[in-house]
Amino acid sequence: MAKSRFEYVRTYEQDTMLLPNTYIVIRLDGRGFHRFSASYGFEKPNDKRALGLMNAAAKQVMKQLPDVAGAYGQSDEYSFVLSRQCRLFDRREAKLVSTFASTFTAQYQFLWPEYFPATPLDRNMLPSFDARAVLYPSLREVRDYFSWRQADCHINNLYNTCFWTLVLRGGLSEHDAEQALMGTNSGDKNEVLFSRFGINYNNEDIMFRKGTVLIRDVGADTAADLGEPQQDKSKRQAEREEKKKRKAEIAELHVDVIGDEFWTDAGRWIS
Amino acid sequence: MAKSRFEYVRTYEQDTMLLPNTYIVIRLDGRGFHRFSASYGFEKPNDKRALGLMNAAAKQVMKQLPDVAGAYGQSDEYSFVLSRQCRLFDRREAKLVSTFASTFTAQYQFLWPEYFPATPLDRNMLPSFDARAVLYPSLREVRDYFSWRQADCHINNLYNTCFWTLVLRGGLSEHDAEQALMGTNSGDKNEVLFSRFGINYNNEDIMFRKGTVLIRDVGADTAADLGEPQQDKSKRQAEREEKKKRKAEIAELHVDVIGDEFWTDAGRWIS
Amino acid sequence: MAKSRFEYVRTYEQDTMLLPNTYIVIRLDGRGFHRFSASYGFEKPNDKRALGLMNAAAKQVMKQLPDVAGAYGQSDEYSFVLSRQCRLFDRREAKLVSTFASTFTAQYQFLWPEYFPATPLDRNMLPSFDARAVLYPSLREVRDYFSWRQADCHINNLYNTCFWTLVLRGGLSEHDAEQALMGTNSGDKNEVLFSRFGINYNNEDIMFRKGTVLIRDVGADTAADLGEPQQDKSKRQAEREEKKKRKAEIAELHVDVIGDEFWTDAGRWIS
Amino acid sequence: MAKSRFEYVRTYEQDTMLLPNTYIVIRLDGRGFHRFSASYGFEKPNDKRALGLMNAAAKQVMKQLPDVAGAYGQSDEYSFVLSRQCRLFDRREAKLVSTFASTFTAQYQFLWPEYFPATPLDRNMLPSFDARAVLYPSLREVRDYFSWRQADCHINNLYNTCFWTLVLRGGLSEHDAEQALMGTNSGDKNEVLFSRFGINYNNEDIMFRKGTVLIRDVGADTAADLGEPQQDKSKRQAEREEKKKRKAEIAELHVDVIGDEFWTDAGRWIS
């Protein structure tokens, strides 16, 4: 088609391409979810419906975007791992982060009524998510990334469980609860829960304590194929693999990802 | 809070900050809207409801994000201009593009039933948008950017109007219509419309021909203030200005942005 | 020529292009010049030969690279300003900074014997410089950049002049001189110099106090031409201009760049 | 020290940090070496002195910058590989490429008289080099990078050997030699050399055919230590290692790097 003399403004576009052959982690975070969760009356310290909705939206994202090998979610955040060989959008950073943010948002909002049937969304308080992409050259770092987020989940959830128990069952003001927990370590917090409220933290819902792992269960054979360098594959092979990935079940796990066990057969879901 | 030994993976995060004191244009594009529009039966060559929905969603984005000075939309794309002084999210690129994509998506989906009351969204065909950020050092380039998009709107719309008129009223197959238009210039296309179908292209809906401009009408006095370097302003001043921007009306215009007229009082809406 | 199967490693190359239509400042810094200057017995607080050598090398850089409009140097650093229209190396950042660092180094080393005839360079202590590129969207910022470096020159030189006068003429140890100056302001330092040593700081060599400005004196007519957008010029025009720039005299100035005077006719040397 | 109000211009500086835990390859290229080599009468197709000078300069760079594990050079280019763990200059790209370009230039110029004692450098034709940095996430790619450059060396050198033999011994004009070689493959070129001039290409100087590899010979024990993640090392350990690297011999090899043999004990020099 004809081009205008204004076309030159395109030369100012600068695409950042993410380094080839590195794992891409895309982490989404709820924007202003403190206010958002208060506005819709999320239960404290954890709202099972809200977490279920996050997980359901993330699963839909994985179905739409078969390059995602696995994901980890907790609270109002979700991290998606793309395999080293991923060539989605030519690995353009802006396109990747905006598409993930948009797709997740659409799913979250669409699924909302299933999880909060009695609470319609308000136009001035719609859910939104920002996203960032981080590159990891080796599986070791991807593993440590998952561990980092799960350790974060544990630390926050133990704190929040104590805090809200002190407030909701102990009758403390939020300010007093904060003071009471200042300077305490994990052991102290477990002790507060147990001795004052008879709560064994380890019996709390494992989804609250460990967060949620989603993995695409492609089966051992396919996994081995996926691991081969993309450049050595025919177009047909690539298409066949994508089809398999689209059809693969997405498993939802609430497990420890810090120890070795989860990773010993990591080859099954990530390459 | 306590930090885990996995914290080191954070050092792999690399934030791209957009150069200070340059205009930021964030352009959103519908993902797979060819298929999307077919799936929901959008009218050809233009669907007034669909364009109205784009405009309504864009207006909401401008209400949520007062740093946007103006916007231009056509077809399934929308471009938002942020003022040079904008410091939103410390000008982090990933945060900006993902937030715009997410916020626009949420609004588009929320407003959908108002514009397509008879056609509920399907979970396997939700709307999504990608986004990119482009920097322009001077107002001249911002103006040329708007002109570029409007020239693009004109070229595409003239073509599409011809094409669909040949198909829908002329009875040509899509393939034959394509052949008929191959190699034609603007004059030829106007002639086809006029001589064969009695259509004067210039009488077509101006929104189809020119696209849509949204500007935040802050009033002349405030505009002058906004133009001053951000760093010279007190926090209080900045807050007062943000309030004014939030309350300002957003005007929807269907005008020529290539000629001088629109820009002579550009100071009113952009700085 | 034939290509090998290893060619794919090129796809990992990522060129950063500097945003068009912005001023580029490339600042070079001597690497380890504290040790370097000690090793070759530079005079303290300023060595006129060393500064002369820096200026001479910078002039040669400007002769080799006609895209440089002007430069500012002090101590072991030099900043080169490239015009907004500059297209050198397609504005690739790595190519620009490496070429400036290499060219300056070559000139500095080549000219060394002229300035230090009695002190040949030692192979284990050769001069080297690192470089960075910074973008500025407007002339205001380029001006403030020059002011920033000159203010830095002033602050450091006043301190160093005091420090070394206390040591060399006052007989203080370096440690005692440092202690004596701790917490003093400009006025105090002027007073120390004047009352104890009869030195009026303002009579010190103006090159020490103000640093050195180099500008390419292209004449008013050419300057006006240079200011026009590059894209509007014929290839022939561009070549004629480059020739003029290559032949233009490079003026060496030791003047105040913080006040308005130097910039009122800035159009003469920068566009 | 006191800060001026111009300090804000620093906020425009944007440092690109190279992704951690990836190999960094820094490739230097002679600027305008076609003209440079003609100007100083380099022998065709290869000048042993010129290549010797490149190698000597590269060795000095490795001595100055102990983070370099190995290097590969041919013609007027040299590539330096930094280990994954390298933290030199916080992995800032501009600082790395400019420092390598500057250091190499200084050494090249300093060593010039040893290799070209009869031909002093001319101030209008000083050597200079640009540089770029490329990241590789795995050793496989580093290996393929070396192979790529060596395949390039082979292709160019076979061509140049034919070309210059046709010109210098066959009496062809440069234009006719070019025509004669157009469309020929490796076999053809070997045949031209052998049948017309009795030259067996494989007997040509191996440095011309294979280029030059430089590796830091740290010994097997140290190599194992170097391979450990940097973050797990004490500062003392790191210093000890750096000392070892500085003292290590740098071996100059002219060997095939495409086959497996060179890489089987790669652990000895790269980690």
C-alpha cells in the first residue's frame, strides 16, 4: 500500500528482543490489589475464591499460549516460565509482557462471576495486572526463582495468618497486631498461633502455605522431543509439538518446590 | 522481612527506563482481530459499535491514567500520548506497556455488553491487546505520528470501503474484488465508488475516514502550568494538577490532524 | 560468500540504536588515572602538559569524527557532543563508545612525546579510557550538562588547589590537609588560600578553573544549514556539509559555560 | 562534595548491564583497515608482522584484564571470551566495550615499532578498533562462535590466497582475478592453486589458515575452582584466583577449533 511521508516516525520504534536460548519468566502482579481486595470483600488472610480465580485465569493463559511450560502463583501474582527455545513474537519484550498482561486480565474478568457470583465488578474498580520479563540462562536459576517466590509466599502467609488471627480472633487492633509481631521470627509466629489460638500452622490449607504450581503435562516422550534445539526441527515437527502442547493437560499442584523432589523429573515439563 | 537465599535471582531483572523529557506514545493493537471480528459478526467495512467500544474503553483508560494527554484510535488500534514530564511508574517500559494493555482490555471487556448486547463474549475468544512504547523527543514528531496513523486510516478505509462495496453491493467474490483494486490509486478508488455505486467517499461517516482523537480538556490556564518542567514544581502543585487532570472532560473529536489547525492550540492538551 | 552452519550465533547480537533526533554526549574517562598520573609524575594539583595533551587528543578526535559539534574537557575526562541529526554508525551505541574510546586513546598515546618528551610511556602503564553515551532530547539539557561538568571542575579544582597548597607549601601531611578541609565551603577554601598563602583563587590559570571547551567553528551560514533536518537534505548537500565540517577550525576556549553568554550564539556550533 | 543544580542531567544516563551468568564475547574490529593496511604496505594476502602484532596486543589485553578466559583472532579482528561468572565493571556494556577497544588500541600502537620498525605510524592514520559485546548462555554457543569465526577465516583466506596468487604470480588484474573466482567453490579454488601454481593450500602457514587462539593456562586445579559459582566464594578466594589468573601463562595456539578435540578439555580454560 501507499506510504505517507510521516512513515519516518516508525524509525523511532526500538524493539528489545530477549536473548535467545534463555528461559523467560513473565511475572504478573495485581495493580492496587490491596484496595481491590478490600473493595470486593476478600476474606483475610486468604480468600479461597480469589486464589481459585487466579489459578483458573492462569490455566486459561497456558491454554492460549502453548509456549508456557509451567507457572507459579501466590497472592495476587503469577509467574509464567517459557522454555529456552520459545520464539513467541520473536521474543519481543514489549509484545510478550503486554500480551500476557492483557490475556490474563481478560480471563480473570471473564471468570470473575464463577468465583464471585454475588459480587459483580464495578466499572471504577476493574482488575488489572502489570507484567515484567526476566531472563534466566540455566534451569538452576529457574528453580531458584520458583523457590524464591515460594519462600516469599511462606514468609508472607505465616505473617498474615498471625496478623489476622490476632485481629479477627484475638481482638487486637491492626496497629496492635503489627506491634505484637514486630521483630518476631518464624518460630515465634508458630508459637503465637499454637499457644494462643491452638492453630498448628502446618495444618493450614496447603494452597495458602505453598502457593500453586501449574505444569503442562506433555508426557515423557514429548518432553524429550521438546528439549531438542528448535533450530534442528522441521516446521512440521514444530507444529505437531505445538498441537501436543495445546492438548496437554495442565496439572495444578500444591507442593514444595524448594527441595529436590519436584525437580528430579523437571525434564517432564520444562526444557 | 526476612530474605531467602534465593533472593539473588532478582539481580537478573533489568528495568528499561524510558529516556526522560521525551514524549511517550503507547500503541495498542488488537490481537488476532481479523478472526475476532469475524467471530462476533462485525459489520464490514466498519462496525460502528466496535469503534464506539474502542473509543469508550480508551476514554476509561484516560480517566484511570491521568498522565495521558491525548489519544488517537482507528480500526483495532489505539495510541496514547504521555506528556514529556510524565513520571508514571518511573517510566519503566514493561510496567507501562503491560498496564496499558491490561487496563484497556479490562475496560473493553467490561463495556462489551453495552455495545454488543445481543452477543455475549465466548471464553475461547476473549479480546486481547498488545502494546508497545515509542519515544519522541519533540512535538513535531508526535504530530507526525498522529498524521501517520491518520494517513494509514485513510488509506485502509478507502480501500476497505471499495473492497466491501464491490463484494456486498457489486456481487464480486472477495478474490475478484482484490484483483479489481490491485494497482489502483486513490483517484481510481473514489471513481469506482462514485461511478459504479453513486457513493461520494467524502460523505462517508467522518469517524470511519478520520479515526478518533481524544483530548483531555484541561483549560488554557492549567495547560500553561502543565507545560512547566516537573522538577520545578512542589508536590502540592503536582497533586493539584493531577486532580485537575482527573476531573477534566475528555473530548472526542473526528477531525483532520494532518493540517495545522488542530495543532495551533496543541498547547491546550499537550506539553 | 558461503556461510557456515555456525552463522546462527550472530542472531545473539543485539545492537542498541540511540533514539533519533536526540543529542548524544559521549564522555570519556581516564582509567586508573590516579595511579597513572602518579606513575608519570604529573604536577599537583594540575599538570599543564597533561591537560594540554587531553585537549590536543580531543581536537584530533573532532577532526577524525566530523559529527562532533563541540566538546568539554577537564581533569582526565572529555565529553563530546554529537548533533541531533547525527547518523554516525547508524547511532549504534557500542560502536560509538568503542570508537571514541579507541580513537582518543590512539591520539593521546601518539601525542604523548610532544607533551612529555622526557618521560616515555611504560608498557605496563599505558593510557586507556572508558566511554559512555548519554542522550539529551533538548539543547537545554546539553547546556545543563556542560554546566554540570564545569561546576564539577570548579568544585574539584578549588578543593585540590587548597589541598595541594596545604601539602606542598603549608607542609601538612596529606591526611592533615584532608582533615583541615573537611566541612569547609567555597568561601572557607578561598579564605584559606588567600589569608595563609596570599593566593587569589580567581587569578589561578583559567584553564584549571573553567576547563576547556572545543567548538567547531563552521561559520554562521553553514551552521544555519546544519540545523535543518537531515532527512530533508540531498546526499550532495550532506557531503558538502561534511567537507565544511572537516575543514572548519576547532576553537579552544576557556570560558564560563554556566551563564547565558556562551549559549546566546550556540546556534553557531550546535544544532 | 557539594552538588550543583545541574546534577539532574545524570538521571538521563542509562547503564545496560549484561545478563548475569552468561558468557560475554567482546569482538574488536579494525576500523578502516583496508585503507590502513594499504597505507602501511601490509603484504598480501597475509602479513605475518601484522598478525603477530594483533596477537601480541591481544595477549597484553589478557594480561591487563584477567577476566578474559580465552580469545580468537584472525585478520584485523579479535574476540575475547569472558567467563560466565565475570563481574568486571558490574557487567556494564558501554564500560566493557570501550575499555577493551581502548586497551587493545593502546597496546597495538605501543607494540607497533617492534613489528614494523621501518614504518613509523602517521598521525593521520593511527590504528583504531571498534568493539561489540555478545552474550551466550551456554558453552555450546561459545564453541559455535569460535567455529563461526574460524570458518570465516578459512573461507576468506582461501579466497584471498587464490586472488592474490592470480594477481601477484598469475599477472591478472585485480578485476580479472575477481572475475576468475566468481562462483567457484572451495574445491575449485584449491584446484586453481594447485594446478596453475603448484600450491598445496594445506601447506600454507597454519596461522593464516586457522587464525590464533589464546588461552589462559591456569592449570587443572585452578580451573575447577574457577568453575564454581562466584557468589559462593569468599572475597579472599576471589582475590587468590585473580592473582593466579594474572600470573598464568597465555598459550598461543593455531589449531582447529571446529572439531571436538580442542573442546574436550575446555574446562581447563573456560568456565
